[in-house]
Amino acid sequence: MRHIKKRYKDNVLYYVLILFVSFFFLPAQLHAQNSNVTLSVKNTSLKQLLTEIEKKSDIRFSYIDEIIEPFDNITLDVVNQPVKSILDKVLPSRNLEYIQTGNTIAIKDKTVQHTKLNKIKGIIKDMYNEPIIGANVRIKGSTTGTITDINGEFELEVPDNAILQISYIGYTSQDVPVKGKTSLDIQLNEDSQALDEVVVVGYGTMRKSDLTGSVARADLKALQNSPNVSIAQTLKGVVPGLTIGTASKAGDSPSISIRGQNSISGTTDPLIVLDGIIYRGNMTDINPNDVESIDILKDASSAAIYGSQAANGVILITTKTVKQMSKPIIEYSGSVSFQSPINSSIKPLDRDGYLQMVTDSHLDKSRLWPDGTRNPDYDITKDFLQQEVLTGYMQGTNTDWYGLMTLDNPYIQNHNLSIRGKNELTSYFLSFGFADQKNMIKNDKYKRYNLRINLDTKITNWLTVGTQSFFVLGDLSGNNPSFNDICTISPLVASHDENGEIITLPTLGNTSFLLLLDNPDQEKNYNLTGNFYGIVNIPFVEGLSYRINYSRNYVFNKLFSFDPYANGMLGSAKKNNSSSYAWTLDNIVTYKRTFAKHDINATLVYGVEKQGYENTDASASNFTDMTLGYNYLGAAQSDLNQLASGAWQESSLYMMGRLVYSYDNKYILTATLRRDGFSGFGTNNKFAYFPSAAVAWRASDENFIKDKFNWLNNLKLRLSYGSNGNRTVGRYQTMATMSSESGYVYGDGGTPELVQSLKSMANNNLKWETTSSFNVGMDFGLFDNRLYGNYEFYNSRTKDLIYNVPIPAMNGFGAYNLPTNIGKLKNYGHELSLGGIPVRNKDFEWNVAFNISLNRNQATGTIPVI
């Protein structure tokens, strides 16, 4: 049975919990203490001895690993003896004792309990003698500990023979003996072993040194220093091969692509996975302050675990958890940043500039040719297309529409409050975030309220449960014109009349922007997501665990608007309510073991996902009473009201197997196979298979390299090949669809009869687009990792592209399209990432990062038009 380390603040709490666990989860068995066992062991460890007793009896042991791990060389040969007598023989000589409740026996250290405690003070510093705030200080073999204060100092009561374990993120942990000392001055060194960094690879984690595919971790320092409200915007330029577009409005998520485009008609967005679950929501809903790490799976080998949805790459987002014991830590962070256009020439022309533009656009009339001199008889008023422009010209109007419709100081502010900590049983992270963005255009604004709860609780030494849940309210309310509208209206058009009142229709048929700003407009999005999991460490099989993930997501959208100036001042309104849901159930079995020089990491996944959506739209025109606006559509002209509704649902089923084998930490093999089933595929192609394989060689660990090139800290060569899919096929695209509309009217005063017709034809053979990719890579670190980086070359080919082939009307179906798998694409490119630390000393550290990528995209298959 695998024993997970238990950490308790004091012995009283420890045994109270043992009693609780024994009563609630492991019913007492009165005969357990009298269980007899037969054992024959030689030179074995105490931990293995306890495991053997568990196998042959009803006894279950609970202990702290550090207490029993030092004891080995135990030899016993007993026949049908009580467990109690075996423990009485083995434990006392090792300063250990036990307490039994039912069939659970807790083992503890007698020394820690009875030794006299002495007070010790200390200070913890970094390599530059600067104090480290929040470093963990714990007595080895117990849960007694503390953290350093703002000055890097700590105070603790410890046994005289205690050993203190000092740890802090980013630094190498130290064990410091206390004996004979009353004060300590401890210096921690930075942990330069970047190869031991753990990265997320989908359905699990892996050491960076064991990676065989192209997996990149984003630098969160860039994210933390960015004033953007969206994670996607902060990733610009951070990872080679990752292309981020531009968000044109507040609260928008920019377009994202990884290694070019692999489809001509389907989605090119990468798959987003949040805390191990495929995320279908808006990336803007994720609070950047809650994010702990972002890993990008770029090649087919690393992304193949997501099968038919991974052809465009995968972005894995992991939110914060607490890994080390700590008291509650309350943290606040806030930022306010101001924005301004980089290029001032984007401002629209003033009166003089506008007149010059009109003159220059009619050179045939405003100039005399062939010498091009100005025509003194040119009448610019004849080239004004609107009466309002002519009136403004005659009155000397010079309206600064840009100034009227923009803010002088657009800004972004972020505020985040969190509390986190970890005790013996539970780690927790709770956060509240508020983001407020006001862009340059008035009413182009966005507000977001985030609430997150991450909990992880150890129920027993074999069962852990937890949740990663959050709620988001996004508010995009407010009617605003587009930047193009502001730039195209003439400065000769007046905004106010002689009485200072806003002109309702400054140009024919167009309501004033200034009035539209006050129109009732509500756009709110609600996102509630709960991820729940349980982890079972299978008894009696070391390294085997089972994890079940269940995720439920609900999204509600409201879009209400009212324009009292529409339809000749009679008004128009609309209300749109939509909602969507998604749930996912994953069953994950993992087996991790090390046998001498052999490391095995196997993962099996069986899961199911279902999504659904529905919406209702209502619009109304010509209101007799505008008091309640969109909240009383019944006040509009009834025969102009319009109603519409829609709904859809889809489901998928998937299985995945992955094996990572490493020999001597130098030769690594990864093999993956995924099988996907999707309701949107054609009846003849409901399931798809996506295989991949990758190998890596850590050449820098070879003796013939390590001994001759001591300046080479890391050199790893990687090679991978695999296939992924793009589930770009629509959920009903393979089926024949009908359309309906009002048709013939029979007789005077009759109502139109409903007419139905074939809209599209069925294609039972339609399937997913498949991208096969080859990747070769090299990771390196030089001069004590002061210079590091990686190089990648990839070549991918996409086949079975989905394209809507037009069907000629002569076939009797009208001018419709038939979705068909046809055509091919090719992507190839290079990626280079470099990092360095040119200067590092006590007072100054200079970090440099550089990356460049080149992608070439080519259509290699012909797409015929029928």
C-alpha cells in the first residue's frame, strides 16, 4: 500500500483525525489487534515490513514517511504471531511507538514528543544576502513549522537534536541541524535545475527533462507585468510559433493560431484546456491573476492525446494551488494603466484637411493640366454629396467628432484579492478579481468580476478529493460607434444646433453618435464552471492511481437593446437570451514506477463529453410607449414583431493510451494512441484513430560528452511524428437540412402558406480533417545555463479538408453547397528561442530573451468547383 505523507500541526490533532478516519472510513474490527501473521524477511526496510503486514492482515498503518524511512536492515522470521508482538519487538529500539484504533495503527516518533524544546531564532537570505520573505521552516519528520516574516526572520521551538528543513520556491531546499545552536543564519541558493521543472502535458504532468515533443511554457513574468484583461493578449511574442491577433474592442479575445493555419473553412483556433478539462468558454473570462502556468503543445506528438480536436495545437492553462505547508496568506495586487494611440495620424481630418482631401480627389477639376496648377474656377461645393456638408461649409463648421467620441485618458485597471494556505489535510486558494477596461471610444468598455475557489483535501492516505471552480460576470453593456464611423463622418457636419442642443440626425438617415451613447443597451455574460475530482492511490500496487474528473459548465448571455430614434423616431428594440452547457467525465488511470534504470509512466483515459445550446430572440418596432424600452415589447406594433429560437446539442466519446519509457534518464520514448467518436461525423465515419510516437536523447548525460565538454550543461535531441484531427465539421453538417419560409397566398386576405425546401444534401462519408506532423527539436544549455534555448523544425500536412462544393441549380436543389472532404494543405517552418543571463550579481540581474519563428503555408491539393 502506498502511504502518502501526513502532516499535522500537533499530536493531538493527529490522533483525533486518526480516530475520525478509522470510524468513518475504515470501520473498526475488534479482532484486528489479535491478527496473527507469518513473516520471513531479511535486510528489509521498516516501510516494506509494514507493507507486508498489511498484505497478510486487516491492519492499516498511518505514519509520516520521514519517521520510518531511515530504518532498514530488519530481519524477522515469525510464524503465526500477533502483529502487536512484532511491533513491540521492532519499534522501541528505533525510538518509535504506536497507538491503535480499530484496525488502524498510527506510528510516531517518541523522541519528538518527549524531548525538551528549545527556542531558536534565525534569518534566511538569498545568495545576495537579501532576506527571503515567506520561506518555509519545518522540523524534519514532523509538521511543526513556520514561515519567515518581512525581514526574513523566524522563531521556533524545536528539540535539541532536530533538523530544520528550509524551502522556498525557486531555491534549493536545505536541511540544517540545530544541535547546540540558538540562532541560525541560513543562505539559500537559486535552483538552476530547470530540467526538473514539471510541465503539464495533458491528463498529467511530466518533468521537462522527460519531454520528447514540442512543449513550451509561457513566461508568466511577462503576463504579470501586462495590463491586459485577457490571457491571450499577454502571450504575444512569448512563445515562438504562437501567433496572437489584435483585439479591436474592450473585452474581446484576439485570434490565436499555433504554427500556421491547417484548415481553409474550419476553425484554426487551438484547443484550450483549463485545469485538465477542455474549456469551451471565452479566454477573457479567465482571470490572469489566477493562472499558475501556461503550457503550449505545438507538435502532433504532444497534442495527440486530444485527438480530433488538436490539429491546431493545445494551450494548457493551470490555475493556482498551494503545494507547501503555510499559514493563511492574504494577498492584494492592483494596477492602473493608461492608454494612448501610438500613431497620432489615425485621427480624422479637420476642416482644412477634409477640404484638401476633397480637392485632391477631384484633380481633373481642381487642377489645370498639363502643369497641374490650381484651377481658380474650381467650385468645391459641387463635389459635396450631402446637403449637411454643404451647409456646414457655408457656416464655417469644424466639428471634432473624434474629440467628442473619444476619452482623453482611456485606462485599464485590475484589482485582485486572494487568500491561500495549506494545512495537514487541505490546500486552498480563494480569489476575487475585478477588471475594468475603458477604451479610446466612448462606451467601448468592459468589466469583469471573477470569483474562484480551488480546494484539495486528503480524506485518507489513499483518497484525495478537490475542486477548481469559478464564477465570472462579464459586462459589455453600452452602445458605441465604431472607429470607422467616427473617421468617415465629415467635420463639416454640425453636432449641435445654435441652441446647443444635439442634432438628432446630423446626416440623412443617421442618428447622432452622441445620442446613441445614451441608448439602453445591456450585454452581460455569466459563466459558472465547476471541476470536481477524486484521486485514489490503489492499495497494494505501488505507483498505480485512478483519477476521476467531472466538470460542469453553464454560460448565460443577455443582449438587450433599445433605440428610440430608429424607424422614423418610432423606436426599435430586441431581446436575446441564450444559454449553453457542457459536461465532461474523465476516467484516468496512471501507473508510475522506477525499476533500477527503467522509468515507466503509463496513462489510460476513457471519457465522454456533451454540449448543448439554446437561444430565444425577440424584436419589436414602432412603439406607442417607449417608457420601458426593451422590457415592454408589447408596446410595439404587433404585426412587426419578430420571434426566433434555436437549439443544438452534440456529444463525443474518447479513449486514449500513452506510454512514456525512459532508460537511465537518457533515452526516452513516448507513444500515444487516441480513439475519438463524435456525433457530428458522418454515419460511415463516426470514429477516428490518432497515433503518435516520439523519441529523445539526453546527449549531455553521456560520459563521453560530459567529461570533455563541462561547459555544456544540457543537450537533448528530439524527434516526433503523429496525427491529429480538426473536428471542424458542423454538428449537423453531414445531414440533409430543410429550410422554411412564407410561401403562396391563396385568395384575397389569405395568409401565406409555409413552404419547405431542401437546403443542403446529406454526406454520410464526411469526416474530420487530419493533420500529420513531423517535428525535430534540440534543447540546450551552456555555461552553467547562463545561455539556454531550443530549436524546432516542423513539417505538417493536412488532408481531407472540408470544403463546401457548390451544387449547380440545374440539379433541382437550387444553388446550394455540399460539404465534402477534398484538398490538402502543407505547413512547415522553423522556431528558435534563446535566453540568457549576461549579468548576475548582488545588486543587479539582467535577463535577455529572444525568439523568432518562420512559417510557410501552401495549398498542395486542388479544390475543384463543380
